[in-house]
Amino acid sequence: FYSWELYRGKGFVHNPLLHGPFLYHATAVIYFLFGVSDYTSRVAPALFGIGIVIAPWFLRKWLGRYGALAAAAMLAISPGFLYFSRFIRMDIFAAGFEILMFIAVIKYLHQRRDLYLYLLAAALALVFTTKEISFITTFIFGTFLALLFIWEWLRDRKFPPDLASFDLVIVIGSLCAPLYFSAMIIKILGLWDGLDYVNYGQHDLLVLLLVTAVFAALGLAWDRRRWLAAAGIFWAIYILLQTTLLTNMGGLLTGPIGALGYWLVQQDVQRGGQPWFYYFILLPLYEFLPLLLSLTGMGYLSWRLARRVRRSADKKAVWPLSDIFWVFLAYWILTTFVIYGWAGEKMPWLMVHLSLPLILLAARFFGDVLERTDWDQLRQHGGYSLLILLPTAGLVLMAFISSSLDVLRILLRGLPAAGPNLGELNTLMRWMASLVLSGVLIYLVLRVARRLQRSSVARMILFTAVLILTVFTIRYAWIATYVHGDVAKDLLIY
């Protein structure tokens, strides 16, 4: 509706209640290009969903070729990403800008090109004009980079630091600080009662300008040329969107002051009324594939890193960016679970922000496993047959256990003097057939496994699990998105 009003020329006035203005402007542009309909209202989210699926291509150096393909596949079939890519809400846009921020950070740590600093500045402005989860994401990114900088600086203790991590901390900190601290300072000084999020006075503008000036001085002291370029990109995007192309100058304050202020107050409201473990229920129901792979990968990659550090002669040796990459993802996952679990408002659409780092770390691990697999050995010794034998054996074993319980109930009840009836005979025959089939399939699995190395058997078990879970992921994504749609039979649908 607000996009339609903007498209009709009636303007748009930012209100923190409605989150950031990006969605309304993007949808108004789509209406201008393709007309107004239920279909076109979904075009902008769908385009961002497609963009998110493509994004891992830019991380293929650290995900690996197989890992990048795995990430794209998991994003494409993810129930959360598929559903909310057809859903006119801010979260798919915010997720797109989050992965753009991540790409910019990793690329800058790798090449230290100014281009990626400017890309980061643009992504920061866009995510802050999309939704207030930007405060959570920038906090996570900023604290990780600060820890990375401290760890790197302690090796040589040079001052001023000549480190890519330090550059990123300065850029993120100096650009985001006015949006973090202005509302807090106004609240502490008692200049604002926290209830009016639209109308502000001159003192609010003065505080914002002073905070901005302090952190601008920090950025200028770091590097005048690069900081001015990054700040120019950030503030140009932010101001134009917040003020709807300078037609609503009140947006200069409703964004930097009202956004954080409003949602901090809403923390106590706890809309949705969900418990702290809400996402621990939601994610295993829908994102079980990346959840399994990422948790396994976190343990596997940690073990590899610890072993390499133990064997290294230089305990303070510089970690390769490939290790920093997955440690960053692990930190992102853990802090996201803590913060979103603590946050007062818990909703299903927020799941995409937890799923994104899970999928990237899952892909990093799975890609690494695929690249280290000896495919020739598997082919020569019939290892591929385990992809059929393992799930088939699993299904037959389940049938055997089920029929065994039925037989046990019959025996406990006692057979009649006239002998078992037809139903009981069927149960006994099913038990015998499943017993024989289980024995045959277990024999075949063991026969193939004996010809393979243990690592190859473990890989085939993992591949089989991924194959089965992929089928279920597609099924649940299809049902939630295309069958239930807006019928609240799925926890994704609020």
C-alpha cells in the first residue's frame, strides 16, 4: 500500500514502525516498470532471492567450487529463503545486503582494494535503510573484525596498525556509530521520552551532528581520501532513501534516532510471545540440512585447525584467510543464535538471518569433503552403490523394528488356542521378510564397505544423508510455499 501511494506520487514519510524505506522505494520502482498487481508486488523480493542464490559465486575462492555450488543449491531449496523470496517483507532484502557486506569484508581482507571498502559502505547504508536487524548484523561483523584486529596486532604491535582488519573496523565503526549512539545519548540526557518517534526538535539534530562529527574526525585521521569516499557513498544512499529523495526531510532524524529508539522500546513488548528457544524448534523443522552440515563442519574444521596449529613450529603463524573465513561464519552463527534468542520479538521471517551463515558454513564443509573425496577409488570398488544400499537398508531396518514391536505385542498378548488369525499371520510374515531382507542388505553394505577406506565409508554415509535430507527439504519448501501458501498450517506462516 505504501509503495502504491509512493508510485502514485503521494510521497512516503518514514516511520520506524514500518521499518526502513528501502522496500517501499524498491516496490514503487517495480510498479512503475511493470504495473501494479499482486504478482508485481512479489517481483522485488523474488529478484533478491535470485541474487542471494547467485552470491556464493563471489565467495568460491573460500567456499571452493563444490562449496559455492552447494551453497547456491541450499539457498535455492531452503524453505525459509524460498518462502520469503515471494513475501513482500524486508527480510529477504536485508539478507541480500548482509551477504553483500560479507562478500565485501572477505574480499577486502584478501585483496585490500578500496573498491571493497566502498562496496561495504554501500551495503551498510542499504541494510540500515531496510530493517533494524542491521544493528545486530553490524554488531556481529564489527565485533568479529575488532577481535581479529586485536589478534593480528598483538603479533607485531606496530602503530599505527597497517592491517586490513583495522581499516574495516574504522569504516564500520565510524559510519555506523551515529546510528547507534545518537538515540542512546538523547535518552540518557533526558531529552526524549522514548514515545514520540516521528517529531523531533533541534536538540535531536544537534546531538546527531555532534556524534557524527566526532566519528568523522576519527575516520579522517585514519585516511582522509578513503574515508571521505566511503562516507560520501554511505550518507548519500542513506539520506536519499530516508528522505525519499529529499521530499521528507524529517527522515534525517526518524532514521538515525527513531529506528533504534523505537525497537529498543519494543524489546519489552515481546510481540509474538515466543520463548527463547523458538529458533531451536523452527530451524530443525525446516533447515535441518544446513544445520546438520554446519554443526558437523564446525567440529571437523575446528579439529583440523587445532591439529595444524599443534604441528606448526611457529605457534603465532598467520592464519590463512580460508581459516578466518570459516571462523567468521562460526562466530556469526553462534552470536546470531544468542542475540536473536534474547531479542524480545521472534518471528518466522527472522529465520533467514540465522539460516544464511548456517548455509555458508555447511557449504564450506561439504565442499571441502567433496574436494577431498577419492572418486576413482569409489568407482573402482563400487562405493557408489552405497548411495542406494544405505537408504534401502535403513528403510528395511525401520520396517523390521516396527514389525518386531508388533510381534512382541502379539506374543505378550498370547496366541489363541486355535492359532494365530489372518492379521497376526500377516504380521509374522512381514517380520520374517524384513528380517531376511535386513540381513541381505547389511551383508551387501558390509561387503562394499570392506573394500573402501574408513574415510570413504564415512563420506558415503554423509552423502547418503545429504541426499535424503535434500529430498525432504525440497518437499517441505514446496508444501510451505506453494501448497499452504498463506494457510497457517506451517510454522513459517505467521
